[in-house]
Amino acid sequence: MSVNVAQVRALFKKLETGDGSEFFTHVAEDVDWTVQGTHPLAGHYHSKADFVAHTFEKLAKVLPHGAQLHVEHALVSGDWVIVELHSLATAKNGLRFDNRYCWLCRFAEDKIVEVRAYLDSALVARLFEENPI
């Protein structure tokens, strides 16, 4: 099954409105998720639980109101989706965390099964340097 742009925007809207748990119901338990870069969130995660624990849970400790992700663009080609996002978050110390993201997501049926995420590594590193956990 391939997805369309409207379905992708509806799914990612859940992240925009702070409903991450609903978004993650559409991520496979055994998702293959790679966060590119050389920063505290970078890594290759082999499950949804591992990814969430090493990224979103860490971010929640330094971003009191979450990452506040917003979709800029979404492109669909078969089972692959490219989503460009930006964050409008503020860290505990007041740092504006205006990061930009590009997620390449592969769907199988109605679940995201693979993601390669690209972002500003230097900004993530600065976030955790200034807001240690």
C-alpha cells in the first residue's frame, strides 16, 4: 500500500499538536530508524522503543514543551515519503531550538518501517551541552 500526501500530513500533524503517542502507533515496533550525525541523539535504532528512549525521551528532559515539530513539505513516491520538518522549541536554559529535519520514511501497509533522519548535529550538540541531563 502506498500513502498519499494528505495521509502523511494527517499523520505528522499529530507531532505538531503534541500527540506523539498517536503518531507512534503508526510506527512499526521493529522500525529501522537511523538518526544521522555526530551528536547525543545520533544512532541506528532497531525498535520503536529504543528510538523513543534515546531521542524523544532525552529531548523531553531538555525541551519542556517538546520538540514542537512542524511539517514544511511532504513528498511521496510509492512506499517512500520525504518529510521536511522544523522545530520551534525552547530549551530549559532559553536556547531557541529551531532545528530543521529531513526524514526519509518507508511505509509497509500503514506503518513506518524505516526512517533515515537528517538534522543539524551542531545544534543538537549545543542543546545538550547547555542543558546536561
